[in-house]
Amino acid sequence: MTTPAAAPAHSRRPAWAGRNYTLLTAAAVVTSLGSNGALIASAFAVLDTGGSSSDVGLLAAARTLPLVLFLLIGGALADRLPRHRVMVAANALNCVSQAAFAVLVLTGHPPLWQMMTLTALCGTGQAFFSPASEGMLLSSVQGEEAGRAFAFYRMAMQGAGIGGAALGGALIAAIGPGWVLAVDAAAFAVAGSFRAFLDVSHIPPRVPGGGMLADLRDGWREVTGRPWLWSIILQFAVVNAVIGAAEAVYGPLVARDSLGGAGPWGLSLAAFGAGTVIGALIMTRWKPRRLLLTGALCVFPLALPSAALAVPVPFAALVGVMFFSGVLVETFGVSWMTALHQEIPEDKFSRVSAYDWLGSLAMLPLATALAGPAEQTFGRTASLWGCAGLVVLLTAAVLCVPGVRNLTRRTAGDGASAAPGMPDGTVPVGTAGVDTGAVSTPAAHVPVGRLAAEDSPGAGPSADAEGTVGRLG
């Protein structure tokens, strides 16, 4: 496999910031700016038509359901076709659906079913986009600076998400939600044009497989054959769900009763977002050798926000806890992406990413739906302590997996010889270098933060980022 196109010698960009990486990052910034504003706009579009909070929830469910249903198909398709074409097609679908949503809002009071239908189309586009995007990003960098590249990418995306939410809120107040949805549609058009120019010549031609089901089984074997991989996916299936329930359901209630209302809660979520940016900045310089051990240890403090809400602590303390959690979640996120880049064969990136996304999202709607009954049965405080306890318990269990403790970052000095087409001595993805607890093969926790995918139109728990907790990989 040849290396991705690197930055020219005369370029001021770092050597690892090649053409593909730069285009992907620029596109992610554009869509994060648009989509985080659209998340707020879609909710206000429902409320402006006289809808209730339940209607807002139905709109979120309309996006989440197709996202979960089509993720695995999207992952298999992205490993079968050129990934940039899948991404551009998904962006085109999101652009058209958001533009139609904007027209409906600007020209009248659309019924809920129309808004749900368009939002479902957005979720479908995201299901095909996300695995292709993550696979393309993983294949766009090589060598020892991969972790730094992922950290810069996440820092740019998280920063744009914060700015997009702030700008979107201001624009909704000034000109209304319909125009913010139109801006999001335009952002998808711009980002799609960037992604159309991605260079896939470095990716080996796909060998014809045995069909979609065979591809999905192949991806399943890649996941189940690596204990460190499936154990962390299972961990975050629950961790994302309970933290998402705590922040989406219990957080606003605690803020109303004990912190002074929505304002302090919004600032607390903003502190978390600021922490993710700082965490990504730290990871541009820090290269922990034991990737997953470091990342797993950083998951323990993710129990602190739920514990802080259970007490509840004063507002200033909650802001500090949320900021600290944001810093640590990015430490895990960058370490996770680096591990996937190092250990998973390039031609299976998207399928593995799809299983990772599915694990991170599948239980989130159930957890948020059960949060209310749990509060009525056990009480809010006990429910929040239960959320915190599950985070600690599952993280401790994951640390019992040898591959999580022992998987190490490979460097050029680890004794691996340079592969053909890699004169710099970097180790190609998929070569054996450490005992990771994986089976022998030819060669994810936003989201807290993991659901912050860069393209998250409409409304939904993952839209994104990407205030709610999400997939971290």
C-alpha cells in the first residue's frame, strides 16, 4: 500500500497534513459549524409550530432510528466502493433534505410528519457517511504522527461545533430557525465539494467479495477476534447510554431545581465542550505509549458529572467537573482512533467503524426512554449514582482485558522494517508488532463527545456532538 499524498516540501503544513487530511479537516469544520446550529434550529422549528417537548423527542427519534438501522450497511458499502463517493452522495442527500426542511419552515408551519420524514433522510445519510468518513480519515495519515493528526482533526471539529452552536443560537433569535437550516444545507454543499476532490489512489483496489452479508460477517470477525476492540465497544454501549441519559434527562431537571435554570446548565455543557478542545490540544503533543490503558484510565472520571448532579454540587464545581471530563474524553478519543488506525487493516476500516458506531448508539434511545421511569422507581439521586457506578464498574472490567492493558503505540524504532512504498520506515496498518490479544490477521467514547460527528444534521441525541454524551472512538 502506498502512503497517502503528503504535503509538498515547500508547504508550510506539517508533513502529516497531506492533501486528503487537509480537505477532510476543512470539510469537517464547515459541516460542524452548520450542523450544530441546525440541531438547535430543528428543535425551535418544532416548538414554533406549537409542538411540545414530546414532539421534539419524536423528531430526534426519527433521525436516530435510520441511523442505527443503516450503519452496518453503510460500513460495508464504504469498504466496497470508493469512500469519497459514498461521503459525497451522503452529503448530497443531507443537503437536499435540509434545504427542503428549510423551505417548509420558511414558507409556513409544516406538520410534524413532514419534519420527521426529512429528519429521517438526514439520519439515513449520516448512517452511510459516518463509517466512510472515519475510514477515509484513518487512511489519510500514516506513521508515528497519526495521533497528532487525529488530535488536530478532533480539536478543529470540536471548536467548530462550539462556535456553530453559539452562532446558530444567535441567528435563530435574529432571523429564525428556517434560515439556520438553509445555512446548514449550504454547508453540506460546500463540504461535499471538498470531499469530491479527495485522492483515493493510495488505497488498493477492492477485491470482489462474496456480497454484502459476507462483508458484514468479515467485519464482525475483525471485531470479535480482538478482545480489546469488542470489550471497549460493549463498555461504551452502556457508558454512552447512562451518561447520555444523565445529561439529557437528569441534568436539566437538576439545573431547574438546584442550579438556577437553563442558563447554568448551558454554561456547564459549554465547559465540557471547551474541555474537549483543550484535551485535543494536549494530545497533539502527548504520545502515551500504552494507548488503551491510558484511554481507559481516563474513562473513570467520566462518572464525575453524574455524581456531581447526584449531590448536587454548586454551579462552579459542576463547571469544573464538566471541563475536566471534556479534557479526558478527548484523551480517550485520540488514543482510540490511533489504536484503530494502527491495528485494523485499511480495507476493513469502515466496517469496523460501523460496528463501533452501532455499539455506541444502540442503547442510547433506550436509556433516555427509561430515565424517567427509573427516577420514579428509585429516585433521581439514586438513578444518578447508578449511572456513575456503571461507568466505574464497566471501566474496571475492561481493564481486566490483557489487550487493553498491553496494546502499545508502535514507532519506527520498534524493529519493524519499512514496507514497500514506505521509505520513511513507518509501520503499515495491520502488521503484527505487539501482543494485543487479537487473532492473527493480515493486520471509537460523541457521544461524552463521541456523538460529535462532523456531519450531524437535524435533531437527535447525536446531533451532535458530537452537549450530549456519545461515541468516543
